[in-house]
Amino acid sequence: MSGPLLRIEAATVRFGARTALDAVTLEVAAHETVCVLGPSGSGKSTLLRAVAGLQPLDAGRVLLDGADQAGVPPHRRGVGLMFQDHQLFPQRDVGGNVAFGPRMHKVPRGRREERTAELLDMVGLPGAGARAVATLSGGEQQRVALARALAPEPRLLMLDEPLGQLDRSLRDRLVVELRRLFDRLGTTVLAVTHDQSEAFALADRVVVMRDGRIEQAGTPLEVWRRPASEFVARFLGFDNIAEADVSGAVAETAWGRLAVPDAGPQGRRRVLVRPTGVRLDGGAGLPCEVAARGFRGGHVVLRLRPERGPWLDAECGLRDAPDVGERVTVSFDPEDVVVLP
Ligand SMILES: Nc1ncnc2c1ncn2[C@@H]1O[C@H](COP(=O)(O)OP(=O)(O)OP(=O)(O)O)[C@@H](O)[C@H]1O
């Protein structure tokens, strides 16, 4: 099959005066994992629900394998859904939960049992079929929910905040497992999350939404390297943003004169410096006071109050981290300076 597996064309959904989806166009290729990111209320869940057929469109189309899905009920679309609260059937055991879809599709018992065992293996719960749902941890329930969504072999798997309820270390682990699983199965995935690290770890392509529209779409690297707007930059957690006059390869800012890519946007702009590009070099740079510091795994994030200009976040190694109240001077690595369009 050529062409995208999923094509959303100018999809629009209104709730009264509020436009939850505003002419959204998006394609997902077969075997691709696309993660939709955005703040609460930006329309992410509405987009998934529209593709699943749970939310009618006011305008636009959803096509699966080239076929318009208008009038096709959810259970005939061949999409699997896993929602935030991943509600398992409490009265069924793990195997009964996973086999639910295939049973509805009248898959013969032998094949069903084989498939259930295979999927439980795949999600790292071998032999758990007879366990009661109530005896599972949050992470285990999440895996069972995933196996259940995969069991009917959907052509498109849609995940709404798949790891939403879990603590950070479990999420980080599961996200790597999910990525490996999708690669192995060749599953096509459209996932929604408000957690950018999750999206970046899982996705071939990320889509950032704002107020029902797509603000930027690209590979994780593209979006990280070149945020399309201040909104995207701030959403990714980049807060080192200042007004600038850009001329050639130089930006004049309150922090001083920064080197920027030569061929970029010119004139009155805003520039972003990624925290990795704020260097504590002790030279003749911009004097700052360390206002706060926080530990993030192997490195430290410093909150700096510069002599001039907006506050700065800087990343440095554990051993080099200055104390709160210390004075430092910083310079800016041109590699990490981005002129916002
Ligand atoms: N059934 C509904 N009736 C009225 N308004 C709705 C309904 N569902 C969603 N909305 C509104 O549409 C907008 C988009 O909601 P949606 O749930 O798609 O956002 P979201 O990005 O998934 O948010 P979250 O991250 O909080 O789940 C919001 O402003 C929401 O209040």
C-alpha cells in the first residue's frame, strides 16, 4: 500500500464557541510512531477521538489506508486505543483482558490463547495470564492494557497518555521498552502525551499542538534544534529567551553580543539559548549570581541572575556546580543559540 496509513485532512471539531480542532492536517506513514504533544486543552485527545470515530468532525476528513472513514463506526476502523486510565476489566484475569478483543472478533480459542501468551511475553509479563488484575502494580496494569490494545492486531495503535499515571523512573524504563516493541512489531502508532521527554524518546516524529492547531511537526531532533516559535521553545522547557537585534551573524541582546547562524532570520527578533550552551567559563563573560540549583541525574541545572537581561538556566556537570549565592561569569556557545522565526 502506497500513501500514508492515516491521513487527517483539515479536521475541525467545535464545542459550542470553542474550536477544539482547527483544520488540522497530519499524515502518519505505516510503521511510523508519531507523538502529539501540547499543553492541557490544546486538542490532543480530541484528535485521537476523531481518528477513532468517537468524535464526529464538523469539517474535514479522516482517511485510513486511503479510505474515508466518515460513517465508519469505531469498531470497524481497525484502530486500537489505549486511554490514560487504561481501565482493565477487574472481574477478568490478565489473560481474559488481553483476549477480550480477539474474542469479540470470534478468533478461535486455541489461536486466542496462543496470541495472549505471545503478547504477555512481549510486554514482559510471561505466564501472568491467570493473575487477578487487582494484584498487579500500576506498571504491570499498563503493560496488560497495552497487550490488550495490541491483541486484535490493529492497523493503527493510538495511545492517550500511555504512561500518564506512572512515576518517572518506571516511565523512563517503559518508554524504552515500548519503542523496542513497536520497532519489532512494525506497529503504526499515534500517541498523545504532555510529557516532552516521553514524546522525544518514543517518536519518529513529534507534533506540537496549541489551541487546536499544529504549531510544529518534525523529527525530535528537528524540533529540539529549531523550535518553530517561542511557544514551542517554552513548551520544551527552554526559557532562556531574550529580545535581540540580529544583523548578519550577530545578535545584540541584553546579555551582550551573541554569535548566531549567518543565514537565519534578521532584524528585531527573539533569541533562545539552550541551557547546555550557557558556559560557566570564568572568563570575561556576563557576570551572574547563582540563585538556585537542582540535580537532574548526572548533571546540575543552575538558575542564574545575570547582571543584565532575563534570568538564565545553565547546565553543568556535578563536580563543577557552583553553590547558591556564588558569582560566576558565563559565555554562550553559538551552537546552542537559536534565532526564533
Ligand atoms: N465534550 C466536550 N465538550 C465541550 N468541550 C470539550 C469537550 N471535549 C473537549 N472539550 C474542549 O476542547 C478543548 C480540547 O480538549 P482536549 O481534551 O482535546 O485537550 P487535550 O490537549 O487532550 O488536553 P489534556 O492534556 O488536558 O487531556 C478543550 O478546551 C476542552 O475543554
